Amino acid sequence: MTRAPDTRLAVLGKPIAHSKSPLLHAAAYDVLGLQWIYERDEIDESQLAAFVKSRDSAWRGLSLTMPLKQAIQPHLDRIDRIGELTGAVNTVLFEWGGDTVHRAGFNTDVPGIVRALGAAGVERVRHAHILGGGATAASAIVAASELGAESVLVSVRAPERAAGLVPLAASVGLTIDLATFDDPRDDDATGLVVSTLPGGVDAPVTFDADFRARVPLLDVAYEPWPTTLGQAWTDAGGVVLSGLAMLVHQALLQVRIFVAGDPFAPLPDEDAVLAAMLGAVGLAADGTPRGQ
């Protein structure tokens, strides 16, 4: 699909200045030969409705980060299956018919997690431990299911505030256990740790060196990096991915949506597009920093 050179896109959130999405999308559109404009706009929940409704036909879509992944839903005409499951939408596609627009919402975080872990060699998981209970934790639960997990442990400060994750886990066939950070229950069955805690926040839970050396970590934070948790994993010689790896793979699926309207439709020369996106943020094919 070819659109006019002034086709516009943006990533929205607050804060947003740290976002690497403009770098990733610019790299992709350069390979695809599309002179599209992708910007970042600092928008919070109170500004979201007015921003979305004021877009004109030059606009193709939006990427969304916190705190907007749930707030966007009332402004959409349809939501994909994963978005409905998780209650989180990170991609909006504007489908124009004359002056009329249809707004479709997608969650590319779940397949982004699965693809990033697969590139690092993590293709099957029996039990996953997730830190944090927000929108990204919901995506991590569904991703764990897609990796074949039977159960998940979710560590949070206040388990009652994460109660909404229980029916989500059940809906994808997972047994879930909610625990506080000071109640670790890891055992030999744990095959993956996913931290969904915000960047700059020290994880209020520790793991011994043998565990860190054995079990891969995906820390969805990437600014600042390394996080305390990520550094601890590196020090133990374990496999650790920053949120940049997830960000690249979910952004590739966003590009599919913006270009073809379909997250399952591969891009022309997609291998070159992915390589350019990884290179734009200094990652190797397996999601680790180049030269590591």
C-alpha cells in the first residue's frame, strides 16, 4: 500500500521524550521507501479524546504508551482479540472513507514479547514470574500462554489491586498466583522472569545468582539502562533482554498495520526492515546490545 508522502503518524504518552519509537519507525519507512512523518506527542488521558478526534485524513495511525493503553478504548470502533483479552491497546489504525474514519485498535505488545524472546532462543516456557500488575503485565501473561506456560506467578505490592489479572489468566488457560514482592516462590519450574516495572524503579525483589544465571529475564524498561535488575542478571551471566527488544518487535508489527492494515501481513523485504530497526537502537539480531 502506498500513501501520500505527507502521511502522518505519532507515538503518544506521558512522559514521551525518551521514546525510541520515532527512530524505529523512521528506519522502517526508509527501507520501505515511504516518506512518512512519525512524531512524538506528550498527551495524557485528559487530552486523548480531543487529539484523536481532531486528526484529519493525512493521519494513518498512532502508537500508544502509558498511560493511554486503556484510556484509548472508548474512542475505537473495534479492537483486536489480544486487545480485548488484555484490556490494553497500543496501536490505532485510521481507516478513511472520504471524510469518515473508522478507528481500529490493536495490541502488538503480546506478539512483540513472543517474537523478542524467540529471537533470544526462548521459545517454550512452563512457568513464568511476572513483576508488576499493570497493562504490560496483562500482555506478559498472554505472551506466557502463547509460549506454552501452564502457570504464572505475579508479584505486586498490593495483590488485591491486580485481581483483574486472575480472570485474564484463566481465559488463556493459565493457573495464576498473586503474591507480594516479599513473598518469593520461585522454584526449578520457573523458565522466565518478566519485569514490567517502570524504568528507574528498583525491583523490590531479589533473585539468587544461580537463578539469575539459569532463567532468562525480559525487563520491559529501557531508559535508563541497565536497570538494577538487568545489571544483576548480567553480573550473574544470565540471559537478559531490555525493553528495546520487545519495542522493536512490536513496532515491526505496528509498521505492518500502518502499511497494510494487517499485523499478520509480512512487509516487503521484511528481514531488511527488521535489521534496520534493530540497528537504529543498537541491537543485534538476538536483541542484545551489539558487540556484547
